[in-house]
Amino acid sequence: MKGQKTRKERLASQVFNEPFKRKVCDEYLRTGVPKSHLLAKYNIKYRSAIQTWLKQLGYVDIHQKVPYLDIKTQLDLASKKTNKRTPSSDQTLEQRVKELERLLEDEQLRSEAYKRMIDIAEKELNIPIRKK
């Protein structure tokens, strides 16, 4: 087996530049295509490459399959992203306020959706879910 690379060495040998990483991340966020399809399309062998790149480049994964977003992480990423791009502190604060308002609205919509799901479940199953 001399001369053959291990799996780890083969994966490490794949190096991508930042514009390529941004292109793949943008395509994933814009289209919502599964990550596995993009990995195959661009012949990326590292399975969690896109997720890693999203974190490295400060993107927020809007297609995340988790039932709720970790708000603290979202805010940290949003503040890092806005701080890099805006030289003026007024613009930075303004963008941060807009981002916080958007996140608040998302959470309010999520909360309303959960309430409606519970109402429907209580009505259809005739089981009290909420504590009175």
C-alpha cells in the first residue's frame, strides 16, 4: 500500500479559492439545491465542505433543517458580516438594526406557526396540549 494516499490525505489535497467557495455557497442559498447535489456537481469530495464554508464566510444557512434557529449564533454571524462590509459606524448600526428586526420577525412568524399547529392538533385530536 505504499504510495497510496489515505482518505484524509485525499480530502486535504482538494483546495478551493474563496471566489469558488462563495459561488457554491451563493448557489446553495439562492436555489436551495441539496448540498449533496452541489458536491457532486462541482466534484467536491469533502462532505461537509459547504456547511464549513458557510460558517467561514459568514453566511446564514436559511435552508437549515433544524426546527429553530440559534439566535445568538445568527446575531454573531450577522454582526461579523456587517462589520466587514461597512466602514461607517452609522451604516453598521443601521444594518444591524435591520438584521435584528428581520430575525425578530422570523421568530414571531415561527411562534405563530407553532401556536396554530397546536390549535389544529388540539381541535382534530381532541387532546389538550397546552397547560391551562
